Amino acid sequence: MAEETLADGTRDEGSPLQDSAALLWDESRRQITSQAAELDTLRTRAVAILSVASLVAGLFGGRIVATDHHPGYVTGAIAVALVLFALSVLASIAVLTPRKDKWEFAQYLRSYFVDLKAGDLAPVNITANLAKDFERSRINNKLILDNLYGWFTLACVLVGLQVDAWGIAIL
């Protein structure tokens, strides 16, 4: 087992408890990092779906609206398509809006510094507490991420319906 220098300058040869806490901390840190990457990927997809919605509205809308006379169903389909476009933009914005006060990708270390100064801080305690804090953060982040996936799914459905409405308008 690896030796570590404790806060009081003594050497700790390691213990099964310390090794277990280190494993938990490594895993919890990996999961938080994975969540941050998942959030970035979801936001990239939201930008892509927003681009598709804009492209579809621009391509179909420009051609159809430019003509002078429309049957009633075409006017209705255009109106529905534009409403669906607006709703898909709002759903995409819900995914893209920063929530910097909600995400927990880092831990507050202030209490650890207080304990360190008081000489009441062992490596196993730090590691175990950080693992516990990261797990709590992962659970909180998951709730927010699941909500964003719901908004993203809605945006995708709305874009699909928008394409259908434009298709009806050009028939």
C-alpha cells in the first residue's frame, strides 16, 4: 500500500478503509465528469435541432409565403408550422439556458480548510466526505439533466411536427 504524509507530518502506510474511500472518491469524481460531458453533448444536440428547425422554416416558409393566394388549409398549415417553430425554439432555449447556480460540478472546500487548520483532518475523512459530496451533487445534477432531456425530446417532436405542417402546406 502507498504511504502518505498526514497533516501532522507523520506517515500513514494506508489502510483498507482509506483505499476504499479513495476508490469511492475516484468513482464519484468520474461520474461527475461524465455528467458534465453529457450536458455538453446535450447542449450541442439542442443547437443542432435548433439549426434544423430554423433551416426548415426558412426553406419552406420563404417559398410558400411568397405566393399570393393560398387555400384555407395552406394558411392553417403555415400558421401551425410557425407556431411549432416558435415552440421548438423555446424548448431548445430551455436546454441551452445556463443554470450556473443549479449545477454542482465542484465541491466547496471551505469546511475542509477549517478542519485542516484545526488539525482535525485525516486523509480517509477527506476522501470519504468528498465522495459523499460528489454523490449528492451527481444526484442533484441528474434531476436537472433529466429535465433538460425532456425539453430536448419536446424540441425534436416539435421540429418533426413542423416539417409535417410545412409538408401539408406545400401539397
